[in-house]
Amino acid sequence: MTETPLKQQFSPEALRDIVDLALWTGQLLLQHGANASRTEETVHHLGTGLGCDWLDVLISPDAVVITTTSHEEFRTKARRVVRFGGVDMAVVAAVSDLSYQVSAGELDRFETRARLEEIGKRPLNYPRPLLILLVGLACAAFSKLFGGDWPVFAATWLAASGGMAVRLWLRQRNFNFVPQVVITAFVAGLLASFATLLNWGSQPQIALVASVLLLVPGVPLVNAFHDLLSSHDITGLARGVHGGMISLGIAVGLSLALAVTGIQSLWPTFATPPTLAEDALWAGIAALGFGVLFNVPRRALWGAVLCGAVGHGVRYGLLASGWGSLSTVEVASFVGGTAVGFLGLLLARRLHTPRILFTVPGIIPMIPGTFAFGTMLGVLQAAGIVGAGGSDPFLLQAGLNAVKTGLVLGALAIGTVLPTLLFERQRPVV
């Protein structure tokens, strides 16, 4: 019988260094949009790849705690995770690739430290003017998915681009995420209000809905469901609350914009694109903009666009089919999310990169923006900020839209992670 060779016994200083590297890895992943299970797995692989016998990893909403074991030596250390900079899929991909190299024995701890330093200092893949332009275009694509015409498309593009420029300015100055969201929603809503005041297009109110979707908390909400499904309950609940606070911030900013402009009638008549090809086109453009926003590496950006077009196209086909329960938005979203999940898994294996680079931007076009807007509008109407106000039916309608939003988000999240749940078997790392 062949015995498994014993791993090297480290000095206390070397073991402390490995703990620091593992904590640094977890910090980078959590700061830039990775879910809890990916963070846990990556940290474990890196630590054992550097020579530890085992790592116990605890992921919490704002900290990573690691206990390393090397022969008779134990070290436990925690690091607080301060969130800043937004979602950065390039960092997630680079750190994941680094962990595989370490696990394969290609890098020692000194080379690993140098690589982590390099990853942390990398500039964004896309220049700021292009980022502003494409995020605005993504929101304008949403206006077409909602049935807007070309004047509304133009108004949405301008308003969302202005909001994105303000958001980047606030982020650069390290504003807390709450005022970032409120001020950005206010600016985007204020600019989009001119479409209604000047009566641009047949449904100018659509610009109000679409222009604030650059703030949609798709990543924290999808990660929340994923964390709950992988038994990281506290982290999942915290991320759900974080997504709810972002939604509330959007509502506050939008209400301030409406109070300034005096607009009362908000609810547009939403429609869908007339053909499947148009639907897939605009969904792909929306995924492109959010892929750039999430700093997806350029070599993988086409995959994010493909996932967005395919997933939304599948949902469009089911909604238009009239096939009983299959044509409901919840079931159609689940099937569309599942299509994105399988396609993302195939692309990830082909390109040797994390599948979230494709699946997260790919499902953003299916985020239930109209129901979320209906929730916010009902709250604003009940508060008397818009419309007559003070009526129980407004609160009831807001509650129904909130439930619908949650069901669709849950369907998307479960559909997206379904391939992983079915076909990937991971050894527990805690």
C-alpha cells in the first residue's frame, strides 16, 4: 500500500503568513461580488495548496475567520471585510485562477503574495467614459424591453448615463452606499422626468423606470438566494437585507426627483418587443452593459452577452406560448434562469473561468424591474408623494408586487444554480 506523503511542517511565522494569504483571498472575493460558497472553497484550496493539512473556514457577512492546521500547529485569525468598489468579476476570476495554480503546486507563498498584490492593484478593464456610455445603453435597452419607443430610448440613455457618472463620482470619494444610491436615483430620475414633462414618446414614464435600473441590486439578491441554498443562512439573509436597502434607496431618490418635478401620473403601459429576435437583441445589449459594469474580462464578455440573449429569449418564448402554467412569469423566469445556468457552466468549462462571469450579467435582463417599480410606486402613492395617496389599495398593490418580485428573483436564482446543484459534487471544506 502506498502511503500519502506528509506535508511539510511549517514554522509559526510561515503558518501565520499562509493564514494571512488565505484571509486576503477571502477578503478580495467577498469585496468584489463572490458568493459565500465560492469564497469558502477558494480559500480552502489556496490554504491547503500552500501546504496546510486543513483549513476550517467561516464566512460571515462582514468577516472571514480561518483556522489552519499543520501537524501540531494551529492558527486562528479573523479579518473584517469592508465593502467598497462594487462588483468586480475580473478580480473574482483572477483570484479563482490563482487558487487553482496554488493547488497545482505552481506557486509558493511568496509568489502568491506577489500575485495578490498585483490583483488588488489592477485597473478596471474598461475606461470610465465607455463604462458610462454602455451602462446608459443597457438601461436604454431595458426601455425597449418594456415597450418604449426611440424617444424614450434616447431619454433613458441620457438619464442613466448621467446617473452613472454621478455614481462613479460618489464612489471615488468613498461615500457610503446608501447616499450613493439615493443621490444616483435622484439624478437619474430627475433627468428622466424631462421625458414626461416634455412628452417625449408615447410612454415617457418608461424612462423613469428604466433609468434607475443601473442600481438594481441583482448581485446581492442573487447571492442571497445562492447563500441560502448552500446553507450560509446568516450571510444570505444579510445580503437580502442589503439588497432591500438598495431598493429602498432607489425609492427615496426617485420620490425626491418626483417631488421636485411635480409628476403625479407614473404607471406606463408596459409591452414586450414584437419579435423574439428583437427581445434577444435588447437583452444581449443589456447584459453587455452590465457585464462592463461588473468588469467582466474582455475575453469573457461575449459569453455574458450570449447568456443574456438566450435566457431572456427563452423566457420570452414561454411567456408568448400560452402553454398554461409554463407561460407564467415565475415559471418562465425559472426556465430562462436554468438556461443561463447551463450555458454559463458550459462556457466556464470551455474558457476555464468562473461561471458567474456569464450567469450574473446574463440574468440581469430578467430581473423583475416592472414589479419592483410597482412596489416602489405603491409605497410612494400610499405615502401621498405621488397620486392621491393614503389609500389601502396602494399598499395592497405594493405588497402584491413585492411578492411577485421575490418569487421571480427566487426562480431566477434557483434556476441559475440548478446545474451546480445537480452536477457538481463538492467535498465539504468546513
